[in-house]
Amino acid sequence: MKSVGVVQPQTRHFAAPLTLQSGAQLRDYTLTYETYGTLNAARSNAVLVCHALNASHHVAGTYEGQAKSEGWWDNLVGPGKPLDTDRFFVIGINNPGSCFGSTGPMHTNPDTGRLYGADFPVVTVEDWVNAQARLLTELGIEQLAAVVGGSLGGMQALSWTLQYPQRVRHCLAIATAPNLSAQNIAFNEVARRAIVTDPDFHGGHFYEHGVVPKRGLRVARMIGHITYLSDDVMEQKFGRDLKGDALAYSTQDAEFQVESYLRYQGDKFSEYFDANTYLLITRALDYFDPAKAFGGDLSAALARATAKFLVVSFTTDWRFSPARSREIVKALVDNQHSVSYAEIDAPHGHDAFLLDDPRYHGVVRAYLDRVADECAGPAAAPAVKGFAV
């Protein structure tokens, strides 16, 4: 199957402030986004893809002159793929607070003239959805054929159906949960402590010191990465294999292959991800809990949704387990909403939603084929195309 090809990010500036859940306001902000495919004349075939923690608006395709710049969901999004850009107009938006183009901690605070750093306001899933909705309105898209997301992206997809129920016809919530468990919050807190206790963090204003808290970022990534993989996959890939030919009897060096792998992942992450962004996004994960306003009753929270749903989970995903997806399904059934549920027996753990499991892709393809048939409209409007060349 083909790729969408070379793509070009776009930006949109917003002068009107975005009021956040905390009561703070984000002023003079910019959102970076990409589009793939063509919006039909009826504007009925738009699909929003919401990104997870360390991803961005770059969902599919590659960048000019960058061989290793493939979008993070390129295996799922493109011509002839489950989310088929020959049939859908796909939008990926980088959320505020991220470090991949949209206004975030490394940008200038218009109130002070200094880089935001730790002063960037705390953002929530609901704030991101509000920002996405503004951009879609600017693009002339009043209703989405579907909103799709995995993990934290799945939380955003769910939130779309609650914040803007009339603007979403279908929701695909993959490897996600209606809120974080105490264990998940604990993992996030340990990762944040690793970052803020790094001597190079400087209270979040490390930009002014010309340093990056790489040690903290490395440890945060190592913690997170362990939770994304299943025990079976780690055993299959590494087992107890040694890095060298024999034990070095060292408490400082990497003795086992799994240790070397985690150090590599941590090193790579610390080179491209922003420490303040990590704090903001993990906190947004912690805060997401649509049932809280309804006394913890998820069925009551989801009553106002009008979309149809596909919920997908993976058997070995212990961070966002199938039991959490089944909570969502039960709440939807309680409200007699249309919902399809697939529990995929995959060995890969939480990262399965990013991989090429044919059963998983088959489920998504079959569901989206029905969505495409439903929203098929007149010939495409030539003025509104994705920037794939």
C-alpha cells in the first residue's frame, strides 16, 4: 500500500484567547497541523486523528529530504490503508503545550516577553479538544465523520463525543480508558519526579540556562517504555540475554540486553522531547475523568454522546487493560448507544495500537469502510486539499 507521500505541516494563529479548565487563558497561540486526502464538497468525510503522549500532528507521510521522518501512524493512514486517504480527509493537530510546533513551554509568553518554561498553563484533555474544535471551524469543518485516537488520543476522542456531541458521527477509541488508575498516576508521578529533580531542570526554566534535563528525561522515558510493553514481548525480545560475553560484575554498567535497550530509548527520547511538555501531558492524562462530574457514574457521563462507537483493546495491554475498555462499552450499552467492541489477542502490550496486527487493522478497516460509505458525498471540492505532494 502507498504512503500519502511527502507532506508539509501547516499553522494557524489564534488571537482570541483560549479559556482553559483551570481558569487561565492561553493568548496569541498557534496550532500546527497536517492534512491528508481531499475534503469532499459536502465536507462530510473529515476524520480527526488525536495524538498520544510523545506523538504529534505528523500522522502519516514523510518530510522532504528526511528519510526517517515517517508519520507515527503511517501504517494505518494512507491510500488503501484502514484509514483510507482516498476516501477520507484526515487531520492531525499538534496540541497546545506540546513541543512539535504548536504553542508550548518553549515559546514566548506574550504577557512577559520571556519563554513560558514552567509558566505555561496546565492543560487538560478538554482544553485540547476545545483547541482542535476551533481549528476545525477555521477549516470549515462543522462535523467530523469520525474522531480516532489511541491511548491518550482515545481519551480525546471520547471527550469529543461529550464536549461536541453534534460535531462527531463516529468515535474510534483504541487502547484507552475512562480515567487513569492509581497505578498509572503513580507511574506518571515517578517520571515527573525524575525530571524535576534533575539539576539541569532549573524549576522548568532550563532554556534560559542553555541546558536540557536529559538525565531526568531518560529515566522518565525508561519508566514509561516499560509500561508500554508486555512481559511476553520483553521476554521474547531480550530474556536474560547479556550485553557482553560474560558478567562484568558492575552495578553501573548495563549487563543485560534489556538494560541496554532501555538506555537507548531514554537517550533517543532526551534528544527530541521537551521536559516541560512531558510534565504537562502526563498531568493531562492524570486529570482526565469525565465521570467525576457525575459522581463517578460513567454511564451518566456518556449519556449525552450521540456518536456511534468502535472500542478496541488488546489482551496484553496492562497499562490500559481490556477491563477499562469494557467499562466504556458497558456505559455506552447502558445508554443504548451504538457500540462495537473488539478485544484483540495481541502479544505486544500497550504499543499494539501502533503496530501492524492484521486482526486489529481488519477491525478498524471494516468499521471505517462503513463510515466511508455512509459519508460518501459529491465530487471533492478542489479548494480544500491535504498538503501531500
